[in-house]
Amino acid sequence: MSEKGNIARAAGILGSATILSRVMGMVRDMVVSRLFGAGFASDAFFAAFQIPNMLRRFFAEGALTSAFVPIFSETLNKRGEHEARELANACFSLLTIVMAGVTLAGILFSPVIVGLMFPGFHSVPGKFELTVLLNRVMFPYIFFISLVALCMGILNTVRHFFTPAISTVFLNISMIVAALSLRGFFDVPITALATGVLIGGIVQLLLQLPVLWRKGFPIRPRFAFGHPQVRRIALLMLPSLFGVGVYYLNITVSAILASLLPQGSVSYLYYAQRLFEFPQGIFTVSVAQAVLPSMSRQAAEGDMNGMKESLSFGLRLTLFITIPAMVGLLVCSTPIFSLIFMGGAFDYAKAVNSAQALFYYSLGLSFVAMTRVLAPAFYALKDTKTPVWSAFCAFLVNLGFSLALMGPFKHGGLALATTISALGNMVMLLWFLRRKIGPFGGRGVVYCGLKSLVAAVPMAITVRYLCGWADWSLMGHKTGKALVLGGAIASGIVIYGLCVRLLRSEEALEVLTMLKRKMGRKRSAP
């Protein structure tokens, strides 16, 4: 199979597994919104969860994966499985010790961390104290999820994508079960939700270990911290912390500033971010995780033409998928919140406020997606400085626009600032990468984006028209709303598919060929 086929196949596996995870995530958020609404307790929980979650995105899924995969891939391809196994065990042992120290420090200094990150909570009696309690309960999650991320890097490099992607389903299940069944056991019911996060992290790690053993990488203690490859990974990780994680740093800055806005603002941004991450988690992360092992292997082998082709295809596939997703979120932001979240403590006003944030976040979906593919290309080339400078500039852009827009647009201005920052980061990465490696099919990427935009226009018109058939301000009427929104989305997908087919989109043909090949194998199976 060609490298394009490998990337498309891996992205398909990741996307399929992630769809189930994201659906369960939506169910989880529906349960949380109905039980706790958007206010005092939910603000405290989402703020507390933001801290270990930020570390997860920066450290585990960001810097660790981006630094580990290229070095591990190089070791596996050039030095063999035995050396790769030794490196994996050394990294796992060192990471266990480091993250144990980070977790202990996070629990001890939780009041200081929460006070610095959410200064507005001091003005509401009891809100700061509740946030500290919840943060202490959830902080060990970063210990387990960091080890999960390392396992994910190993498995993705040996082209096993399903288990790491599907493991987040169990985090969502754990949180749902805990919220529904344990809240009566706590004086503050939302503490049950924090307990579910901790249990979910443990389950996620336990799922990876048997699969690693079957793939020939059983985890065993190996305290070889002076291993030269371990040092290389550590040196790559330091700048990667900022380079890969700038988008999530911007999200964290938004949450900090939102704590100074009217109560509920933190929750509006959280709910909007969760829906924004639905297509991003299914498609963007899937493509980024699928293309990184290919680029790392090609860079290690000195195959720059192959790496450029993989990068170009990854960018085109990203645009092909995220542009219609972006348009769909823009058109359906209020209907989605009305259908999924309205009910219980979550009324129409909260749905509209959350939809406003989702609208502004959605404008940047393709920018964020492109960045998630571009930044790892630098790390595959062992260049850690460029993404850091780009990310630092993007961070300053976000901070400046956040301060300027949060006054007139409230929480919506914070979401819009994040989008502007993502655009700036994407443009800088594209420019620097072209200077570094030369042309990598930029014209094809632009053509793909234009074709996708053209195909998305009739899709948007159809979806908007069909969504007008329901009154989204009414409580209840879930069946009718679901039929209208489901019909609108299905119609939009069909129209987009027909349009890209008529426009002879290469990415559409590649995905269609992959599906036909998979269906052919199923028919021929006994």
C-alpha cells in the first residue's frame, strides 16, 4: 500500500474509534449539563479540570508525543526492535518518576495554582475552595494520561492506532457512571464527577499494557536515564511544550480571563470547546497522528520527497474534512446546543451564549487542524526552535486580542481571539516550513481548500434552510429536533460528497478508494 494509503487508512481507523469516543463525550456533557447546568459548581469543575487537562495537552499529547515518536521511529527502523524496546522501557520508567513528582506538587500547591489561574473566583464565596478541592481530586489524572500518551506513541509507530483512540471512551463512561451513581455520596455532588475523571485515567492506562505486550513491547522497569536517545527526547520535549501546545495555552488563557467575566462564562467556553473538539478529535487529531509516524520514518531515512508528499497529503486531507465541518458548526451552533444540552439546569439563554462561543471557535477549525499537522513536521526534522517562535508570537496575538475583545464581546471575544491566533500560527508555520524544505505541494493544498469551500456553499445553504423547520428555543421536543438536525446534517454530507466528486477532488477519490478496498476485503472474508 502507498504511503498515502497508509495515512488514509490510519486516519480512518483513528477516526472510527474516535467517533465512538466523541459520541460518548457528548453523552457525558449532556449528563453534566442537565445535572449541574452552567454556573457555580460547573464553573468550579471545568476550571479545576482545565489544569490537569492543560498539562495533558501540553505535555502528554503535545510535547511528549511529538518528541518521542520521531526518535522512537528512528531507533526502530535503524537499530531494530530490541533497541526500540529498551528505549521504550527507559522512557516509561523515567516518565513514571517525573510525573509522580509533578502530581504530588500539583496536589500540594493546588491553592496557589488555582489562585493564579482563576483570580475571579475569589469574589464568589466558596467557589475558590471548591475549585481547589476538585483540582486535588483530579490532578493524579495527568500521571496516568502521560503514561497513556507514551504507550500511544509506541503503538502508533508500529501502526496500531485503535486501542489508544478507543481508550477515551472509558474515561467518558467512568465520568457518566460516577456523576449518576456517586453524587449522593458527597456533600458537594459534583465531586463525584471529579472522581470519575481519576478512575477513567487508571482504566485508560490498563487498556494499553496488554496490547503493548502482544505487539512485542512489554513494559518493564529500566532505569537507564543516561541513555543517549532518552536525552535527545528530553531536549526535543522542552521547546515542544510550547510549540505544540500553544493553541491549548490560548484556551487556558481564555478560561483565566473568563473567570473575570459574568458567572457561567467559563462553562460557556467549555461546552463550546467540547463541541468544537468533536470534529477536531475525530478528524484533525486522527490525520496528525497518522501522518507523524510516516513523516518521522521518511525523515530518518533521508527521503525528503516522500516526507513532502506525506505532509502535502496530510494537509489536503485535513482541509477536505475540516472545511465542511467548520461550515456545519457555523450554521448549526444554536440547533446543536438546543438539541444536545437544553434541559434541566441548562436553558435556552445558556444555549445561545454557548453557541456564540462555538461560532467564533469554529471559524478557526481549519487553522487549528493545519497547525496540528505542520508543527510535527518540524519535530520530524528535529527542528524545535521554529515552532516555539511561531507559537510565542501566536500567544502574544491571542493575549492582545483577548484583552481587546473580551470587553465588547464577553466570552465570544475570547473565542474569536483564539481563532485569530490560530490563523497567525498557521501562516507562520507554513512560511517557515517552505523556507526550510522548499515547496511541498502548496498549490495543491490551496486548490483542495478552494474546492472544499466551493462544495461547502450549497451544503451550508441546504443545512440552514432545513434547520429553519424547527423552533430551537423550545424546551423538549427532542425527537422532532433530532429528526430536523439529523436530516439537515445527512443532507449536507450528501451534497458535499456529490460536489467534491463533481469537482474531482483527489482526496475524495483517495478516501473512496480506501472504503471500496475495505468493503472488498469484507465481502471476500469467509
